Amino acid sequence: MRAMLKRARLAFIAVASLLLFAGPAEAGARLDAIKARGTLVCGVGANSPGFSRQDARGVWSGFDIEICRAVAATIFGDASKISFKPIDTLPNFLKDDGIDLVLRGLTWTFGREVRADLRFGPILMYDGETFLVKKAANVRDIAQLSGKSICVSQDAEFLPNLRYYFRTHNLTLKAVITDKRADSARAFFAGQCEVMTADASELVEAVAGDAPHPDDYTILPEQITKEPLAPLMRKGDEQFLDIVRWAIFALIDAEELGIDSANAEKMRSSDNPDVKFFFGAPPPGAAGIAPNWTFNILKSVGNYGEIYERHLGARSPAKLVRGLNRLWTQGGLMYAPPVR
């Protein structure tokens, strides 16, 4: 038995070695087009505070923007080789072949991905419907919202989710129904309701973009739905999909390994085997990945935690608690395959 296991192990190592040292893989059509153009084009929300927004000089910033920069750094070794196009709907994305990657608060669902033309990347944010309240109300959990007036819009599934949750938890619902999320935000900040409900990502936008005094409000950490947000691409280019996946995985792995934008240079000389692998050169078969790609990502945008805290968390106007978006080692769901 031991001899058989040994032979099997040797055979596995031989096959793995052949795969590792095979010739360079050919890039796909999408990746070829990106390299020929010299820029990565990302579709983003036109005005989504915390995620994607232009300032008066035309400079883009936000969580989604930095994810796109990380992908550009992986392809070109330069996070500045990027441009952005405002995008609002999936049909408009599919009409514009010049957009390579979409980050627009899109929930990864069965109905979207089983289409023949779409493919989601890794989960970037574990989102879900929750509640925005005034800090002065001293609300700590959803149960305390029973009987309070709640602004809710009808442009998504917020209202049916809200009704179902309150009914099944024996809470009294007093809904103030509006047509759109922006209407709910205006009503809430005008004092026409005590609470506003929407996905946490949309409440971040409301606080960062609409609140007269952002520090007066808080987003509850509890969520009543699951809305995993992920980047969206077209099907048909596995190499480009690999690059998007591993750029995001590298952001998460870097945080877990304790590597950030400030210490990346020093950590390159670490004797930790996992850190050595992280900063190692891409294998010969890795099509389209720039040398020093992980280092370039870290120096350009930092790790996942840095990006989150800067645009959504403690250093942002919304101060959204990370919750499920913490690393798995800290009780969250953020977990990535290792870079090795």
C-alpha cells in the first residue's frame, strides 16, 4: 500500500511539474484588446459616493475605483493605465464592447450568471438590506425598530423583504413608501421618517452623498438579506477572468499576511514562506500578469482592509462596520486562495 501511495505521489508531482513549467499560455481576445489599447476600461456608477465618484477635476475615487486599479496593476504593472465609463444597466454594458470590467454594486445571482454572455468574479463585499438611523436614537438592533416609521423605496426588493422580515419576527411595520432610493434618502434626512432601509452599500452612498452631517447617523450591522457584490465580465476569456480573480485574491491575502502599502517593501525580505510565495514571480504559464504584480498592487492601492476602511469603513463618512467583510481569521467571510 505504501509503495502504491508513493508511486501515486510521484506521478502527481510529475504532472504538476509539467503544468508548472509548460510554455506560456496564450492570452484571450479580451486581454489582447486591453493590452493593445494600453488601458483597462472599467464600468462604474456615475455618482456612487464611497464606491465611484468624480471630483471637480474629473479624478475618480472610491472602493470600486481602487479594485479596478488593482486589476490594471496586475496587467500592466501600472495602476494608472485605466479609464472609467459610467454604466447603469446590464443591457448597456453588453452594448458597449469597449467596457472590460463592471463594478457597479451588482449582486451575484443565478439568474444573471446563467446567461450565456456574463461571468462574475470573486465576491468583493457581502452586502444586504439593513437600516440607517440617527445615532441619537440609540438603536442597537432591528427589534428596536418595531413601530418606528421606515422610509423604503419600491425600485428594488426592499419593501417585500422588509414586510416578510417584520412579519416573521412579530415586529410592527410602519412603512413610508417612496418610488426610488433617492426619494427615501431625501425623506429620511428631511425628518419624514425615523429610519431608512436599503442595502448597506446604498446606505453608504446616502450617508456619504446626502447626509447634512454624516457623523449624526449609523448603519446597523444586522442585515435581513444577502447581496454578494462581485465584478462582472463577459464570458469567453479565461485569462482575463484569472487576472481579475487573482488581483482580488491578492488584496485579501495581503491583509491576512499583514502586508500593506506602508510595509510592502520591507515585507519582501520576510522569511515567512507564504510571504515569499506572495511576492514571487508569476509562473511561466501565467498569461498577462506583470512582473512584481503583487508588490505593484500593494504600492498602488494597499490591501483589501485599507481600501475598505478608506472608502466604506472607519476612515469614510459612512463608517460602515466591516461585519461579514472581515477576514475569516477575524470572524468574517473574506477568504482567498493563497498566492503560491
